[in-house]
Amino acid sequence: MKTWIVRIGFAMTVLILVAIVGLATWESFFAEEGEAPSYREYTAEIVRDEYGVPMIYGATDADVAYGVAIAHSQDDFFTLQDVVAMSKGRYAVIAGEDGAQFDYVYHLLDARGTAEREYPGLPADTRALFEAYAAGLNQYAQEHPEEIKLAKLFPVNGEDVAAGFVLRQPFFFGLGNVIGPLVAGEELRREFGPDIPGFPREQNGIQPSAPAIMKNTTATSARPLVLPAGEDAAHLGSNAWAVSPEKSGGPTTLISNSHQPLRGGVAWYELGVQSGEGWHFTGANFPGSPLPFLGHNRDLGWTNTVNRPDMVDVYKLDVNEDGTQYRLDGEWRDLASQTVTLPVKLGPLTLPIRRTIYRSEHGPVIKNDNGYFAIRYGGMGKADQLDAYYRINKASTLEEWEAQIARMAIPSTNFIYADRAGNIAYVYNAAIPDRPEDVRANWRGILPGDRSELIWNGTVEYEEIPKLVNPASGWIYNANNEPFTAAGPGSDLDPEDFSPVLGIERKQTNRSRRAYRLLSEVDTLDRATLERIKYDNAYEREGYVETMFDALKTMEAEGELAEARDLLLEWDFTADNEGRADALALLMIRDFMSAEYQNKPEWPDVREHLQDAVDHLNEHFGRIDPPMSELLRLRQGDVDLPLDGGSDTLRASTTWDVDEDGRLSLRHGDSFIQWVEWPADGSRVTSRSIQPFGSATTRPDSPHYTDQMQLYVDHQLKPVRFWEEDVRANASSTTTVSNAR
């Protein structure tokens, strides 16, 4: 009897081990092997300056794109692999449950299907650029197998790269703020422009006509696959300035001051490119792109800030009892469905999680406890932004540049522009849905899904969106504010000139209030004045700041909590590391800013937040008034430096990780900064830049892992090596790469 028990126990152990091994290995076994781009030979030269920033040279644009992939892989192959995994719907095998959110949306938005349909129709030279970039990634992966995170992730091709663009772009205009709550069965929070005639503001909130969407959804597993905006995405922002030579008293100036996460898939990577086919540009891109998204060439440059137009419409579908059909114009239509498998890594195991993806004529459909909700958004099903970014890289005049922007191919983000001819411009770029204005509908609410007249096609014309060229003030700026405060009194656009159906946001940030005030107060915007404005760390006592301080004034407290309240009430509204209340204010303000930015229905509880701040400072510093520079840090490897600035100041230190020692390690804020000047005498463009860490952000052994940190902390910029003689005179290394057999 004991022998049988032992045998049964042994068999069970073997079965369990087999199951564990199977769950640990099945995903890579079933994953499809990628298809490499058709072979052709590429050769590029990578010349790195004294800070390791690469300038990539090649005979053709495609050669350069191949070199971009190699150079970026040398510096950050770790992050590039994450982006490749996202573009194939396999990120959850690397990042677990958090990655599953991206993989779910990959299928929901049909990123692969869009790429398959749209990529072949792009111009041949654009496809050549993306195929060459893929070839560079493949070569680096083949030559460095020890760095590969995930089996069968490579090879990749241009279509894979395009799928990554399709997946990530919509989240810059807030699609995650719609998908996440819908999947979770929560209320949507959206606020846009002025009231739509016939629908007063109290009806314009995104309240459903059915019972409030607040329940947990049955469409999810034990841990809901929710794609919220995420803390970083919830605080996305940027500053941008353009100044004419008349206003600067010297050069035409363009200042790019993006606020992206300092690490990860949407962190900036600085580079320059130059080909024998006339592509000569310096700036920065995101991992997964063969070309810069912002920066300058010889003749012109631009930068971007996130804008928040109403780009997404939500429809409540009338679905039959078995969930197979929906009603449209009085007829029943089949509700398309597809079951997908999300491979989700949990510890050593990878679990196959099954999900059903639905689609209607409106677009992707999300099922929750309250029904079926379809979404439709600007730029849906398009991939021509890949070509538009390439063309504006090579534009040489305002007319050429604007012709590409006017295609409405790039779904969103403000553009701030300047050029050597002295032109400055602002375009509130957004592929806003072409909603019919003669149809009675609350476009900011949940729309009825049974009326085909509400299913719009295409985007509005370029002429309909806000834009400014060469305003009389001589300056333009944006800090994620409405487009109607962009150039000063007498130069600003009138919101009454734009249809409310466009859904243009009507909000300010503290950064916009400060920038508008400081820019309007001076007669000349020379370099010193612009530097003072760019690194300003003050708050205006308006908006959420005023709300927080009004709550503090009326808050009753005793003991140390009262002491902290009184200390804050005496604060000088600057995050300059000099005031006793700076650390308390830093810990308090961010959540109030976030509540306004995300349209949350309630403000944070001021007593609760103040108590948390007091407890944190006492626990880690033994006092409630430590210098803010001891609290807020820039950390990478062994380098640990003090920081200034705060959430939503022009010197932005927006979000952070709380380390074990209680210090706040900056995660998101001032990231890539580039300062460009075209001299008034017509001489060549010059620029300066900075990154928070260095060019090799995931290579601790590189000398460029931390070599820009002190400059960043000290508000300093380094020279950009744009012209070839300057590049080669300051080269720290020169490497020729090729895939020639």
C-alpha cells in the first residue's frame, strides 16, 4: 500500500513539474517567428560627441535609419525590446500584469491589423526607412544574444515598427482616460471646451444615460485589465517657446522643453542624422522610431506639447440578449468578436489569459456590467503619421512644413515652430473628428449607438483648427493650456471663432499662467530673460493652488498638524529650495494638480494629505521643514543630486518614486531640453541641449550613464554638435557599421 502511495505521489509531482515547465515555456514555443525585412546592404557611420550623443551618417536616408537602430541599441537595447514587445502584443511576457494592459489595447485597437492595411500604401522611401531601421534592430539582436529578454522577439520588420506607432500615439491625446474607466466599469472624466448649444455644462459631463458606470466589470479577470492614464501619463506636459528676432533683439529662438518620463518607452533619446540625400536633423526620438520627432535642421525647427482636444466619442450600443448583434438604424447588425490570448507572466509562470475583443461599425467595443460601449477616435485606423514625420524632418521652408502638418496625419500635439527666416508659428494640431454640426447630439456625453448619422468619418479641415503665424507680440508659447492664450494681448486667437463641436480644451496650467505673465511683462526676450522664465519655479495663486490654500485656511488642526498648516500658509509660492515650507508644499501640490488635470470629481482631502506629508517628513527627516533639496533628488547609479522645481512649475519636477530612504527620486519632469538660435545676420544655426542623465540611460558601465546630471541640476546646457566639422572635431568615438555579407 505504501508503495502505491509513493508511486502516486511521485506521479503527481511529475505532473506538477510538467505543468510548471509548460506554463513557463509555452509562450515562446507558440509565438510566431517574426519575418525579417527583405535583405539589402546598409552602411552607416556613428560618430559620438564628448557626451556620447550620436550623429549618424549614411549615403542614403535608409542607411542612416539603419544606423539609428544600431546606435540606439548600443545605448538602450533594454527599452527598445520593451517597445518591440508592445508592437507584437507580447509585452505582458516581460512586464506581467502591467504589460497585459498594453497587450489588451494592442488587440482592442487592432494595431496589427491597421499596420497590415496601411503600411503597404506608404510611399516607398518611407517604407525603406522603416525596413532599414528594423534591419538594424535585427542585426544588433543577432550580434548580442545575451541581451535578449524574450525568445522569438526578433526579427522585426517595418510593419512591426508601424504597429508600435499605431498603438502608442492615441494615448498622447488621452485615449487611456476613456479605455481604462470603461474596462473597469468606472465613470469617465472628460472636460473640454465651451458648452455645446442645447446641452448645458451639467449635461456635458461624460455621464451615461443608463445608470452610472461605477461597478466592477465582469469582462475582466481576477485583476482587471485596466489601462488608466497612469501616473506619468496623467501628468504629461511640456513647455515650448518661439521668439522672433524683433522681440529677442537678436536671434530667432526656439526652446523645446518636453516633460516626459526620464526612463522607459516614451523617454527622449537625443541623436542627429545626416545623409547624402539631404536629411540633416538633430533632436530626439522615442524608442522604436527611426527618425526624430522634434528638433531642428539647417532651416527650421519645431517642438511639441501635449494638447487635449475632444478626440474620442463613446457610444452605448443596444445589444441583443446573447450579445451577438447590435441595433443600428432600426436593423440588427452582427457584433464582430474575436477571442485573443494574452500571455501574462506571473513569477516564473506565463499564464494564458483569454479575452474577447468586440467591434461594431463605430469602432472597438468594450463590454462591462453596464453594457457594450463603442469608441471612435481621431486618427483611428491610420498610419500615415510615419510619412508625415519623415517629410517635416526634411522640410526647408514654413510652407513645406505647414503643408505636411495640414495633412492632419499626425493625430495630436501642439506644434511650436521657428525658422532662419525669422518666422514663428503655433499650430493646435489635432485630427479632430469631423462631427456633423447639423445633428443634435451631446458629443461630450455617451452617444446613442443606434444612429448611423453619429458615426463620423474623417477629420476636420486644417483651416478649422487654431493656429498663429508671426503674431504682433513677437512671441508664442504653450504649456499645455488652451490655444487662446498663446501670444499675448492683442495677438491671441478668439475662442468665439471656433466651433464648440471641435471640443478644444479651455484650461490653464500653473506653467501657462506663469509663462503668460512673465512673457507679457518684458519688452525684450533676450537669452538671459528667457532663461529666467524657463527655469522659473514659482506658483500663481490661482486654480488648484488657490483651492488647496483656501482649504488650508479653513482647516482646523492642533499640535504639529496646525504647525504644518501655518507653515504652508506663510509659504512664498516658490519651489526654490530656500523656504522652510518648500518640502511640505512639494508633497501637497501634486495631487491637487492631478485632480484638476484629470477632471476628478472631488478634490483631495487637504487634512489627510497634510497629515501624510507631515508623517513622511518626520519619519525620514525628523522634522517637518527639511530643505527641499534633501527631499527631491536626481538619482542614477551612484550619483545622487539635489533638485529644485515642483509639479507644474516651469522648472518641472513633476512626479517621482519614493525611495526606501524617503527621498523622492525624479521620474518625470524636465526631460530633453533643446535651445535653438538662428542668428539675425543669417549665419548658421546653433543649439544647446541637455538630458537628465546621459545618452546611455540603461548602461551603467558607460561613461555616458550619468555625465549630464550635474549640468541638468545646475540649469546648464551643453553644445549640440550639428555641423559635420564640429561633430568630428569633438568626437569621442567613430564606428562604421554594416550588414554587408
